[in-house]
Amino acid sequence: MDTVHKKYMQRCIQLAENAAGQTYPNPLVGSVIVHDDKIIGEGFHKKAGLPHAEVEAYNSVPEDKRKLIPESTIYVNLEPCSHYGKTPPCSDLIIEKKFRRVVAGGLDPNPIVSGKGLKKIENAGIETIYGILENECRFLNRRFYTFFEKKRPFIILKWAQTQNAYFCPIGSEKKWITNKFADIQTHLWRSRENAILVGSNTVLIDNPGLNVRHVEGKDPIRIIFDPENSIPNSHPILNHNSKLIIFNHLKNNTQDNITYFKIDSKENFIDKALEHLYSEGIQSILVEGGKFTLDKFIDNNLWDEARIWIGDSNWDDGIPAPSLNQKTKYSTDIKGNTLQYFFNTLNDNNF
């Protein structure tokens, strides 16, 4: 039976992935309804405010098969919710339709739910099972779990380096390391994370847009570490395109979409910034540089995932790339550039 449960839980995960980057602040959830080892309905949560996965799955069941619901099992990669938000509780639907069994990948880390959904269903006389492909389900929603369990955003480091591990030229010269396909992929990542973060040197030297181009998607919240407020008021980054948070030592101020947030401590600058971002409900950050900023996150062990592009060139000199001192989880070739993925084994995420 465990093999059967895993098969359908894997399908839930596949369905949920269809909405990657679209459901914030909600998690990615897919659901499958099975009768006599046949799928009679399935669906996934597409966007916050729209029906949850269980509702989508139920609505997809043909009218002539809805009589089978009391003999059916509903699979879902995350515990059904038990509270009213923008939509009614999914646990109420499951109880109302008298499902025979509920199989969940894992418990919801949100304290509003956290076991209450399955308990409510169980108290209604419906069999409940959870923990099926739990690690895979946690990985799918690693941003959501990190936010509630560690009370900080999920942190992704990203950079590009040459074959001989140079990060950027010495001085203000600009040289591309990767190709256009890597650039497109990076912008897709930006569209799927809540926020993007760089240091003030990157802003002053590279004049980045910190937005989404080349693909369709929502611009992330822009975050800049600028301790001494070195970015002039005339700089193009201080535009009104999207929300911008500038962490600094000198002032607190908010005007339109730009917020200056003062942090007095130099030693705990990143920790204090993450505390504020958690209070703002930001679940994920893509840290794109520069080297000083990336090294600070690495030195403080404040990262969860890293994505490193390796171009096809060697340079005679340059600034060395950051170093993780961890094994590559996996790598792939994208049109001549290598993309390496790392997951931090020095923390207790269990992803």
C-alpha cells in the first residue's frame, strides 16, 4: 500500500510544481482523488485567493463519478487547511463530501493549521495518513517551511564564475561570463522569488535593474545593503518600478515605494535585516551579489541553496569567486554553460 501512496503523492508534487512562483504567500499544493487505483480527479492551487488544490481536484471529478467519493482517497502533498482565509477550509469540504481516506505528504508548518486540519478530519471519522514522501514534499515547499520553522526567508545565493573561478574583473571593467540562456534562466528565477538582494557596490558599479526581463513575471521586491547610504539620490535604482528596501546605519524613512530601514548593529546587520524581512512576510530571497555580500551570507552560514553558473572562459586575473566548501548536489549543462546546485548541509533544513 505504501508504494501506491507514494505513486499518487508524486503526482501531487508534479501538479503543484505547475504553479511555481505563483502562489505566494500560500504554499505549492497538488491533489489527486483516487478510486480503485484510478485517478478520477486532480488539481492544484494556482494562485492565492483562488480555490485550493483539494477543491480543484473535487471540481474536476465528472458528475457521474462523484457518487464514488465516499469510497475514494484524496491525496494532497500538504495537510488540508482548517481555517478561513480568502477561501473556506479544505478540511470542511473533505468532511462534507465524506471521503473515505486522506493521505497527506506532511503537516502544515503554519501554526494556524499545524495538525489541526488532519485532526478535524479524523474526528469526523475519516481515516488520515501523513508522512508519505515527506522529504520530497518539504523540498517542494522549502521556502514555506523555512519561513515558519526558522522565522526567516529562504535564502538562495546566485553568482557566475569563469572556468578558473574568477567572479568579476578587477576595477570597474565589465565582462560577461555566461551566455544569454543563463541570463534568461536567471530572470525566470527572479520572477519566482519574493525578493532580490545586492550590496551597494553592485548597484554603484553595475547599475542593475533588479527586475524581471526576458520572461513574463512579477518583479521581486528589491533589497539593498547600503550601510553608509552611499547610493546618491539621483541613481536610477531609486525609481518607482517596484518596492525597494535599503538597509543602512543612518536613517529610517519611507516615501512611496522606497523604505530606508536603519540597523544600528554592524555585527548583526544581516540577522537584523532578515528579522525585518520575516516581519514583512517575505518568504524567499535571491542574493545576487556582489562578492562581499555573498561572502557575508556564507561566513554567517545564512544560506539554504546556491546556484552557480560556470562560463566557458578562463581569465588571466580577476576577483576570485566565493567558495562554499560543500559538495555539488547536482549540475547540468545549458547551452555550453554549467549550472551547479548546492544545498547547505551545515544547517538543519532536512531538505
